[in-house]
Amino acid sequence: MEVKRSGQRDYSNRIWELDALRGFLILLVVFDHLAWDLGWSGIDFQSKTGQWLARVSDLYLGGVLRTATHTAFVVLFVAISGVCCCLSRNNLRRGLRMGLFAVTLTVVTVVADSIMPGDIAIYFGIIHCIAVCQILYGLLERIRCPKTVLFVLAVAALVVGAYYQEAPLGMDVTWQYPFVSNWLGHKESGDFWPLLPFLGWFLVGALLGKVIYKEGKSVVNVPYEPGLRWLQFAGRHSLAFYFGGQIVGFGLIFVLVTWCGF
């Protein structure tokens, strides 16, 4: 999807609206993680600004807006990842690469949790979930899986995932992790997004992508597209923003309110 010219990357052949939408969603993820750091991490800020930020973050995390939209935004993020996969040449390689990032995230958060216990270890978060989805989709591509089979798999994943979301917690769940969201131990994790139903949403995105972007070109032609290049940049580098945004954002706030006294 990217072509090098004269030592520089050429993004003119990318589908700008997918980059922009993914950028918007990854910035929401960074904001949400930053709010968790400020509101629920247990850090006691001494400055008035720090205490105000902590209160605002706590209100957001426990508020109606986040409760109503959080899962929907995650679903959209996963579906967009599926759309992007239908435009990629090697999803198996992309999935394995993301899997390495996911393993790194697990190692870092497990070490951090051992130093500062607080249920922050991430064993199967959104990065893990998308990585597995990409790997599975890449394997399905290798065997030239028909669209009808992909559709059946998507529906099955959504139905099974929905069932276990509503299943009673007393049922046998020893086999479930990381497949469904009713695993009793997942509440001890800093982040958990089960393979079911999200594999279904990923496949829905891939199927929609095959229809909407069958020509491999943008379908949105608007005059304000150049003004959204900052979102496109975030979308192209979503992994970097996912891993670095929270660290940079919280680090900057921590320095300003703790060391500089704001």
C-alpha cells in the first residue's frame, strides 16, 4: 500500500478515510488510557491541577458517555482493522508482527504489575485480539476461503460471543479464556477483549471492505481531506500511538503537575 520514491514514502495510494478514521479511534484509545492513569491508577497528585485532572478523569471513566460508547468504539476499531486487512498483501505476516508487539505488551505490563500491583497486567487485550484475528484471516486467505464461509464464521462468532456475554457466571468457564468474555479471571487484567465476538466484527469489516473497496481506491472525495492529515498520520502509525501515546501524555502531565507545580 506504500511506495518509496526518492527515499521517501508515498502515501498517495493509501485510502485516506481509513487512515483518518483509524487515527481518530486510536486517539480516543490514548485519551481513554490517559484518563485511566489519571483517575483510577491510584496516583495521589498534590497540586490542584493534578487533583482536578484526577477528578475529571474519574467522572469520565464512571460516566454515562464512556459506558454508552466504549464498546462501540472498540467494535468499530476492530471492524476497521478487518477492512484494512482486505487491502493488505500479506495479513499473516502483519498478524505475526502485531503478535510480537502484543507479547511485548504482556511482558512489560506483567513486570509493571509485579512492581506496582494493581491488576494492570494485560494477557489478551485489544492488540492481542486483533493480532489473532489477522493471523486467522491470513490463514483463511491462504486456503482461498469463500466469502460465504467467511460470512458464516462471522455470524457464528457474533452469536457465540453474544451468548457468553449473557451467560450466568456460575457456569463452567475453565476452557473459555481468551475466547469469550465470561471468563471469571479476566477482571484481574488491565485490559481484556475476547476473540468472540470480536473475530466476528473483524470478519464483518473484511467482508464490507471487499465490497466497498473492491477497486482498492478511496470512495470518499471531500474538499477538507488535507485538513485531516494529522488524523491520517495517527492512523498510519496507530501502533506507535497505542504504545507511546499513553507514556508520553502521562509523562508530560506528571512532570507539569508534580515537578513544575502546575
